[in-house]
Amino acid sequence: MKLTIDHADLAAAVSYAARSLPARPPIPVLAGLLLDATGDRLRVSAFDYEVSADTSAPAAVTENGRALISGRLLSDIVSTVRGDVHLELRGPRLVLKAGSARFILPTLPLEEYPALPEPGATAGTLAGPAFAEAVAQVACAVSRDESLPILTGVGLRHDSEAATLTLYATDRYRFAVRTLPWKDADLADTSAVIPGRALTDAAKATADDTTVDLALPTGGSGLFTLRSEHTTTTIRALEGELPKYDALFPTEFAHTATVEIAALKAAAQRVALVSTKKDAPIKLTFTADSTLVLEGGTDDDAQAVDNVDTSLTGGELTIAFNPAFLLDGLSALTAESVQFDFTSPTKPAVLRGHGSDDQALRYLLMPIRLSS
């Protein structure tokens, strides 16, 4: 293998593939990035049996060849050099030259590296920025508790009759749902749960691509595929199903309030500063004079009070939330104002962008019961 490649192209390819490198590889070769120089492109791949990432970049290849190199080391090196990068495989070593720098890197045994999984057939295409935004919006509700693996995933549900793809996630304390139109999907009704962290990384990496192709797990394949012009990611789906969200979201409400998101976030962050416990609630009181009063802290500790303007229908209401969960929901919304829909102070509230349609983000948030 012998080639010259622009530094920016190599850095982008290595960065994309390195996202899938396992933190604790089950076998040493899975810590490597597979370099495959053929024709006029350099292909860079990573695989850990659950997630594969494969991308390519233009290169001046004078000798075709393959090499398996420590991914973390290569990533660190590429991030520090500039100018054209020259790669040459010399026996069991890869020589990397860039500017005045020269590195001699040991290779890992190619024969021990597993074959990458076959990507699924494309079911439909979405705009890259729209898909990345939808994934990021629902990912805020993904659980970080590995003892319940299914809750660490993002659900994908295709409805062929409605021609939509719905993304959803929950950690039992909140539920985020976002729907995208998917009119060109050639796929029957299906659903799958994809590991949230891997899906978020893959979607973020293709956020600047005009379009992305999706393949949902079908026929027992168990693989989700996200593909753009020069990148392909496969992710093994989680076993099981997330709770059904349709029945969880109320359709009738006793109270509705609208608040400017920027002002509410700033006030909530200030009030939360006095909380000595991570999950200590902040109390929200929506008053008849169009004021939302936020209170935090306890009688025995520091206390804080702030207020913002609101519009309210349905009468005064006092409710309490985990401040981190409230801020996550507010940050995920793209509108200027949030609409709160309430049934009662002890039942979940629904947050959505004011004036948004049913396909926009809906965020169901459990309240915290206040002690009397």
C-alpha cells in the first residue's frame, strides 16, 4: 500500500470511522482501523460486532493494499499533522509522513479482523439535517441505565399508510416523540430499537449530507443501516420493544400555558443552582396574572425564586419537575416558545413548540410530587 492523501480528507475519514471504535475491545484487533487503498480512494473502516462504520476519501494511490492500524493512535497523529499525508506499508509497519513529521506504526494482524456486515437494502431516503435533528431531539430522553438495555435505545417506527417515520425514546421519567414524513419508503410497517448513543453519533456524522439512505431491520437481519454518498454505518438493533407511546400522551387538557423558551431556560438554570441534590425539583406556579414563578431549594438550604411572563388558560396551576429533565426538553425544542399542556399537577405534562404540528417534537414529562 502506497498513497498520498489530503490531510483534511484523511482527518474526516478517520474521525468518522473512529466514532465506532470500542472503548474496551473484546479482542485486540477491534481497536484497529482498517485502511484499504484501491484505485483512487482510501477506505477507512471500524467494527466491534455491534456497530460498523465505513467511509472513503479521494487519494492518489500508487500501490493498492490494506493495513490494520491502532485507531486511537492514528486518530491522535492525524489530528496533529498538516499538509498532504503520505502512507506506505513496509512489511509489518506503516510509515506515515506529513510535513517534517515521520511516524512508523506497527500493524495489527489483518487475518484476525472480522468481515464487516453486509448493509441492508435501502428502504427510503431522508434529508440528512432533518434526520440528525430528529435523532438529537428524542435522544435527550434515552436512559443511561445499562441495567435496562432496551431503554438505552431510540425506537424507529415506520407507518406505511401515514408515510411517516417516528422516532421515540424514554427513560421512564420522560418520553420524547418526533415524526418525519417518509413518503418514498419502500417498506411495510415495521419498528426497531437502535442503541441511542450509536444512532446519535451516526446521525450527527451525516448531518451535513443533503440526503441519507435508511434501512430498517427486516427479515431477522437485526441491522439498521444509515448510508450517505461516501459513508455507511450499520448498527445492531436491541432485542425487545419500548413502551407504546400512543396511549401515554393525553389528548384533552385542563390547563395550557405558553412561555418563551430562552427566558424560561435562563430562569430555570438560575433557580436550580441552589439545589443540593442532583434530582431536587423546582416548583413552577402558573398564576392568573400571566406570571410563571419558579422556586428552588428548601427551608433548610439555600432558596431561589425567579419569574417569567406566560400566557395561561384553564386557571392557576402549581407543578414540580426535575430541572435537568425540564431543561433537556426545552433545549430539544426548536420553536421560540414552549407550550405546556396539563391535565393535573400530578399527571405528566406535554411540552411542544408553540404553534407546531403533530409531527414536531412532543415531550412527555413526569412531575415530582410536592410534599405538603
